[in-house]
Amino acid sequence: MAEQKRDYYEVLGLSKGASEEELKKAYRKLAKKYHPDVNPGDKDAEAKFKEINEAYGILSDPEKKARYDQFGFAGVDPSYGGGGGMGGMGFDMGDIDLGDIFGSFFGGGFGGGFGGGTRRNGPQKGESLRVNLALTFEEAAFGCTKEIELNRTEPCDECKGSGCAPGTTAETCPDCRGAGQVRIQRGAGGFAFSTTTTCSKCRGTGKLIHTPCKKCGGAGSVRKKQRISVTIPAGIDDGQAVSMRGQGNAGVNGGPAGDLLVRVQVKPHPQFQREGTTVIYECPVSFCQAALGAELEIPTIDGKVKYSLPAGTQTGTTFRLRGKGIPELRSSRRGDQYVTVKVQVPTSLNAEQKTALHAFAAAMGEEVPEGGLKGLFDKKKRKK
């Protein structure tokens, strides 16, 4: 009855005038939620699923949607005296692919596998491989060439990747005629739709190998240990990767090989730290050097350079060495090195050094007991 139906826009949770993309998105979400295979034995979910499909079947058709927007149910349902009825629920689902909607529930296919994915019998790119490579601070800064060892699949040289013994060929699968998939009719909730599933006879390959290659067992590829030369660009940083196209596992059915991703792990440096293209170094200097000034030799990734430290430099002072940092990745520019001065306080002094410091303290107008603070505390105890 007409009065028992809900407004189609209300069914999909949308307002009148919703766009095609909004309709499609709402349908996908609700169809996943209420599909009978997700809710087995739930009559309420089955009824809602039928209602959702009916609503989308009308609103996804521009002509039917226009009639519904103008005349309501009378424009699309014969029971209301209008035209363009539902035709026994045989409505058009537009460009919605049910395999795409339900694939996440059933491992790539409803009832054994919807279509819409990559055909297994067609050329497929090989699997990409990932390896880690440890570098020193300097190797990462200036770039280098390294050799790595890895196991990967390569086309079998015996059968040239066909999987068949020499002198034999594979037979085209008679069930799927080489497609790797078969189409079946499914029914649920009082309506029917067609789906595709992986061919069980050839397991999706589209061919039957009666005499497999002895070397690869019919796989068409074999696993080999290989040594590969990797060029590391100057300026690469910890965690970044070098991609080597075509150096991964062999492709399937004539497809290209996968890629090799080499992830860099930079070892810590005993003196330097890195922030992007900047090198940070903490330079220890003596009290006298800081007070009087000095000619210093500062280590850099290029070697030692001379620097004139001004008299009266305070601990924590930072100066910059331009162009002594890390090269920018794939660029001729370089960062800088920042040097932070850290004044070292002597921890043990001989008698001569102590006498000299007391004389210096006196010249500065400072009162320092002969025994330092310890001597001062001892004097206070004796007074008591």
C-alpha cells in the first residue's frame, strides 16, 4: 500500500535534491549494513535492504528520479496510477558494483568472490620488497654506493616464466574460457543479481598446466639470492628510502617486476648531531680560552677548520660555519654547522694553579677562602 512506504530520500537518510554522489555514498553505506548475508535470518534487516534497493533504484535513474520528485510515488509506481513502475523489483542499480560493496565482508567477493578486482590471469606486477640499510653519518651526508643481498623471485629460465615443461603448453580453462572468473546468478530478498567469482577449476589463472616445469613446479618463477648495488644520494636522512624500480619480485603472466625499497638507518655520530641539513656540534673550551680568546680547530664532516674565538666568549655562545652542514638531497646546496661553546671548569688543581687562581680572584676583588668553600665551612665550625 502507498501509505506504508517511506519517502525514498528518507530511506537513504538524505534530503530532496541530493546529488548523484551523495545518493551513491548513502546507498553503499546502508547496503553494507543491512545486507542479508551480513544479517542471516534477520527479517527486519532483509526488509530494510529491499527498501534501500528500491529507493536507490528509483533515485539513481535520472528519469525516474525526475518523475518521483514531481509526482511522488504516483510517478513511479503503477499502484498509484502513474507510469514507470518497479517492474517486479527488477530495478536498475546504476553503476553500483555489488562486488565492490560487499568485497570487504567476503574476502574479495560475495558468495566466493565478486568481480571488479584485478583479473588473476592477466599480467600482474610483482611484489615489492623492502630492506633496511645501515649507514654512517658521513655516508648519509655525502652519499655512497652499497651492495645488499636479498632473496627474490625471478622468472624461471627453464620454462621462461610459462610454468610449463619445455615442449608443452598450457590449456585454456574450459570453464572460464581463460577469463579466470565465472559469472553466476544470486538471489536475496526477493530479487536477483549477477556476480562474478574466481574460477574453481583453474583457480583464477585462466589456464590449466598438465605438464608443469620440473624446475619451478609450474609456478613460472624461482627464488634466488642476489647481490644488488644501491646508489645512496648525498643528504639522505634517517628513515628515508631509495626506490629501485623493477628490482623486486618477478611479475606474473608477463607483468613487470615489483620495486625494491631500501630504507636507510643512520648510525649516531660521537660528536655531531643532525637536524635536516644542519650539523650541531658542542665545542669544549677552557676558562682561559674563553676569557682570553683562542685559535680553535673545529671538527666538521669535511675535516678540521680553524676558528678565532673572541676574548670573553660566554658558555652557551653559538656561532655558525656556513656551508659545513649536510648537502640538500639532490641539490648542490649545503646546510651550515652550528657550534655551541661549552666552558670547561677544571675539577682538580695543583697548588701552583690554586695560588694563581687566588691571585686572579683577588685582582677581581673577589674574596675566596684559601680552602675554598670547604675551608669556609671549617672556619665557621671552629668559631662555634
